[in-house]
Amino acid sequence: MAMTITDAIDCVGAPPDEAALRAALTRILSTSDADERESVWRAASRGLLENCGDKVYYRGLVEFSNRCSLNCYYCGIRAGNEGVERYTLSHDAILDAARFCAASGYGSIVLQSGERRDAGFVDFVEAVVRDIKRETVSDILPQGLGVTLCVGEQSRETYERFLAAGAHRYLLRIETTNAELFVRLHPESQGLDRRLECLQVLQDVGYQVGTGVMIGVPGQTVEMLVGDLLFFRDFGIDMIGMGPYIPHPDVPMAAEGRGEWASDDAYRTGLLMVACARLLLKDVNIAATTALQALDPEGRERGLEHGANVIMPTLTPTEQRGNYLLYEGKPCVDEGREDCRVCLSARILGVGRMVAYNEWGDSRHFHSRQ
Ligand code: SAH
């Protein structure tokens, strides 16, 4: 007899064995029934309240450079995309964003960029992190802003330098844990092994480590997504950021379109992945990502309902937002940082959740793992 959705939800929370867990996750991720989906998100919401409480944590996002030396086949700012006007924010502009972030009560900042490994870049990031930490100390934030980095694969030494400068969380998406799919997404010079090694180094040197996958990529199956969730658990990942794959017109993968995934399916499965991650991983931080909102104006609110507890208001200056287009239809590119502040708190309160101000909002999972 087929598993009911209630049985599947219960099984993910307390699996009797690995085969049953895989079957339960597959069952949940495969549903398109509206009532079943409601049962799933309600269970994930309960799981969130029990394990993390009802606070939503902010991370002000500064996309500080779109210069990139890599050529991921899906990404709009890949090196080979000549249609992109390249920029790097100045040290002062990033510090200005950090001061706004602290003054807005966001508590934490995320610095994200294309990937470079040259000494100039590493020195620049290190100095920016050090100055952000120094300049944002106040009575309200005695240790300054929490700093998360998202600047790709780097050497152990570089990761250690960034940590010593004051960054304490790092995001590096695995994109997929399926070796064959990974190869379809990246040139040969970028391997899954290297990505895994970097995640291990990040964990070893002491970061709170975040990862995630794109959902609804051509060639991706529900079984692969189940594998991704089990990887998050087995690796001891502290933070999750994942969202639907959205094609960009000027990259190699544009030719494949959405493959076998309709846009609605990618969106729904993205939300169900958030819910499954919450049910399975319990006390990790999970972001309601912008890519969800790209496919539905209320995508981030739905993400919160499905168990997410982190939101990343954009602090990138409006004049640069249009140059940081990872995919088509990225929302909020015409807005300013003030707009995002007002809009997001309304969205969070609208789904009955609390906004946490002036807190780092670290992953409870990280502290219980120590
Ligand atoms: N260079 C940094 C930041 C990459 S951009 C790094 O490698 O970590 C952040 C994330 O955007 C990527 O990890 C990827 O998962 C996501 N992304 C890129 N292109 C996308 C697309 N077309 N659709 C959806 N997400 C995309």
C-alpha cells in the first residue's frame, strides 16, 4: 500500500531505517496535491517552532563583485558571459553597506561575489572583513556584525585568513551531490571532489558551514534531491540555502531550457525541499531565497512557512543590482536598500513570525555540534 503523506512526514522526523527514510522523502518531494502540501508545510512549521523558535534572522546581502574567473554553465555572471558589465564595489562602498546593515538592526552581513583566487582579491576581502568587524562594534552589537562569506572555493590558508579577520560563517553550495549532474553543470576544471574538500576544510577550520543545491535543473531527479538531503545530514551542515534553478538566456545551459521541469514544479519542489530539510535536519538555519521569489511574488513568505528562518535583504547599491543577474527575472533589482527593509519586515510579520533585530542568529546546529 502506498505511504500516506502523514506517515511520510512522521518517518522523516524519526526514520526507522534508511530505506524507509528515502521512500518517505521521495513521497513528500513527489506530491503535487494541494492538501498534502499543506500537511507538509504545517508539519515543517511546527518543526521549526520546536527546534528554532519563531524568529526570522536577517543577513544583509552585499553582492560586492560580479567579476568571476569560473564558467559554471548555469550562471549569468560566468566569466564567458561578455554581455555583463563588470564591477567591484570599493572598500568604502562595502563599509557603507555594513554600517547601514548594523544601523538597520540586521545583525549579520553576507559578502558574496564571483569567484577569484588571486592575491589582490584575497587581500581585499580580508581587509574588508577586518574593517567591518572593527567599525560595527557598538553597545547593541558588542562583537560587531556577524560576517558570512560566499566567495567560492579557496585554499585552506585563505579560509583561515578570512576566519582570523572575523568571518565566522561560510556559504558554499554543492549545487548537486550527484556526480553526473555536477558534470553537466560545470566545466571539467571544476569538480565535485574539490567542492566537497572545500566544505570539509571550512568545517575543520571552524566555520559554521552552509551549503545547498539548485532545484529543478535539467537532468535532475527527485532521487538525486533525496541524496542531497541525506548529504546535508551526514556532513553535519549548519545552514542551508537552496532555491529553484532559473535559466539565464546568455549561458550555455539556456539551450536546455527547463528540461523536464516546468517552472511550477521547480518552485513547488523548492518549497518541499525546504520543508524536508527542516523535518530532517531540525535545528539548522535555512534561508528563504530570492530565487523562490523570482518564481512567485510571495515565494519568500512561502519559504518561511515551509520552515525557513533566515532572510537576506539586499544591500547591493541599486545601480549595480542589474549587473548581478545570476538568472533571469531576479526580483528587487530596481529597489533600494531602504525599500527592502520595509518590505521584508511586512512580509515576515504577515506570516505571523517575529523579526530578530541585532542578533547574529547563529545556527543552533553548529553549537550542538561543538
Ligand atoms: N561565486 C560564489 C557565489 C555564487 S552565486 C560561489 O561560488 O559560492 C550564489 C548561488 O547562486 C550559486 O551557488 C548558485 O546556486 C545560484 N545560482 C547561480 N545561477 C543560478 C541560476 N541560473 N538559477 C538559480 N540559482 C542560480
